[in-house]
Amino acid sequence: MTLWAPRLPAAGGPIYGRIADALERDVRAGMLVAGSRLPTHRQLARSLGITAVTATRAYAEAARRGLVESSSGRGTFVRTARRHTVVTEDIDLATNSVHTPLPFPSPAMLQRAGAMLVGATYAVGVGTERHRAAGAAWIGRRTDPGQVVVTAGTQHALFLALAATTRPGDTVFTEALTYHGVKAVAGLLHLKLEPLPMDRQGIVPDALERAARARTAKVLYTIPSIHNPTALVMPEKRRRELAAVAERHGLTIIEDDVSGFLLEKTPSPIAAFAPERTIFITGLGKAIAAGLRIGYLVAPEALMPRVRNALAASVLFGSPVVAELAATWIEDGTAGKVVEQKRAEIVLRRRVAERILPSAGGDPRSLHLWMELPKRWTADAFVEEARRRHVRIASASTFAVTPDVPRAVRISIGCPATVADLESALHVIAGIGEERLAGPVV
């Protein structure tokens, strides 16, 4: 048995969490090796002067993080790394979401939502004053509620933005790898997407300058904060440069900030540098809950009539019932607390991911990893092999705007129900990447 007597972090928080933090620290430092038997719950409690219940909660939290495993009658052990894990039931690393507990709406909240259901009329349009104000508060940076449109989710906001700024046959600039949802909207609206090269900071400004001079498009769609799929965060200098190009050439920018909530400190949005040329879109599906189908679109005054027309032509107005739930959670601080929980969960899961897949890239605050593959694999073949082993991931072909698909995959770390499930799935991915094959897989 390992005579482990943890030195607890001085930071605040429940003691069971601090014990789990200390265990994680000592495992990562090599002070505790895989397979080490840990003190019993009672022994740990005596050594720290805590209750056995607290010790049990500490080990349960460590197990949730994938650090330990317990066996009835044998005890608790530091978990052994499993490079050749076999998964028998499907684990989803393709869906870009993270689930955290959400409080059930209070009776008063449901009563207000019910009143919205009974009293709503077709005059709701872009949203009630209160719901637009909640959207402005969610976005922050002194957003004018009069420029906010309440939508049926961020995907709907994207549809409205493109419908308001393009005509069938138009071309839209995008990153060379972009959110697959914009490809779907472009197909529906009969638009062409023109890819722009990227570096580690996002779209290359000179490339946008050259494309804008050619006048092949008047609209740019971009995801500067936690880019999907590469998980890059565009620095403020690059955002200013793109805004300047848009000003010079009369481009309209659609800025997708659906994952910006993950960044506690984020660069100013492009909309701050080109407010009269930028439509800013975001929503609550990823930030709060997938079922909360509410998005917010902020448009310059000159574009508001076309946005209103697109709204009327699509859903007439977003659901005031769901908007009421969203507004209440934004106002009473629940939304902010859920975001804090999601950020903390991502930090935990990123630690696991970085340990198992250290070569995978992306901002450490991202819901997903971007992993470049060995030359012997194509993206689609790697995804198919992972699927055969019951792990779902997303191929670069899903996001590529041209037939030139990079050898890479997107791995989402938030969807598995437990950290242990995530760890198992990541070991499967690591194992596939390390396998020695006779030749390239195409």
C-alpha cells in the first residue's frame, strides 16, 4: 500500500476537490505511479483529520477524473494507462458540446413563461424589449438592445445573416476550414464559398486583401474565437487587420461567436473595430443547454430591415417562451454559473486529453482538439477506423471548403458522460495513430 499523505492546495473550494487536485498533481509529477494502491477511505480520513464521507467523495471525484479505479474488497488504485483500450459501446467525440447540471425552472419562472405562451402575438418580431435586453446583457460590451434580434438558435442567426447580405449565386469568403453548418446554409441559399488561407492566427489579411480586390465576394464569414474546427483564437491585432480590410473594400463581416463564452478573457470582437460592417451572432445552445434554442444577432442599423424580412420569411419570430427562460437565467446569474461549470469541466477534460494526445492542437479552453494525422492515414479513413472501434470523431472533410482535405480530425471532448469514458475513447484514438501499417490508408 502506498503511504500517500497528500499536501493539499491552499486554494479555496471543497476539501474533497482539493484532495482530488493533490492526487492529480502527484500522479502527473510521478510521485504516484500507475497501479499504486492508495490508503483506504478511513486511513485517508485519519491522516487528514476529515470524515470518512469526505474521503469517499474525494476518491469518487478522482475516479470521475479518470485518476483512480476501485475494486470491492481490493481497494483503490492509481489508474493504469491503457494504450490498447477496447471500447464495446459507442462513445461520441464528434458532437461539440459539454453537459453540466442545469437547475429546473422555478415555479415563478414557469409561470412567466406560460404567460408568454398565452399572450404572445405575431407582433413579437425581433423579440420583446426584455428579451432583447437580456441578449444584449449576455453579449456584453455595451451592446444596444435595439440592434439585437432574438433568433431560434445560432444556426438560425447564421441563416438570417447570410439571407440578409447575399443573393442566390453570390460568393462568401470563409476560412479554408470552416463550420459545416455554414456549408449547409450556403447550399440552401445557392451561395458559393471561397476559401481563404489560414495561419496559426486565423485568416491571412493579405489573402483577404487580394480576394477583396478581385471583388469576387462582398461578405466574409469567420469564427475568430475558438475556431471550428482548428480551435484557434484570433489575436486582437489580426481582428483589427481584417476589420481594416473590410472597411477599405466595403465587405460585410459575419462574426460567429458561438463558442466565445469559453474564453473568460477574450480579445475584442471584430464587431468592435467595424461596427457598421459586422453582423455578430451567438447563442445559448452550447453555453447553457442544447434544448435552449435561443440565439442573438446584432446587426448594423442599415441591415436591420433585411434581417427583419429574413426573420419573417423563416420563423416569423423566435419562441418567446424559450426566450423568457433564457432571459430569466441571464438576469438571475444562473447562465453565468453554468458557463463557469462548463469552463471548469473543459479544463479537467483538457488535462486528460493533453496527457493521452499531447500532439493534438488548439486553444486549451476549447471544447475540441485538432489532430493532424500520420501520412499513412487520410482523414476519412482514420474516422472510419475509429468508428469501427466504437469511437466517433469528425473528419477534416466535414469542414473543408475545397476538395483538398488535410490529414486531420476534430476530436470533441465534452460529450462523453464521464471522464473515464473520454479517457477510454482517447486511448483508442492514440492507439490507432501509433499502429504500424504496411502502407498508407486511403
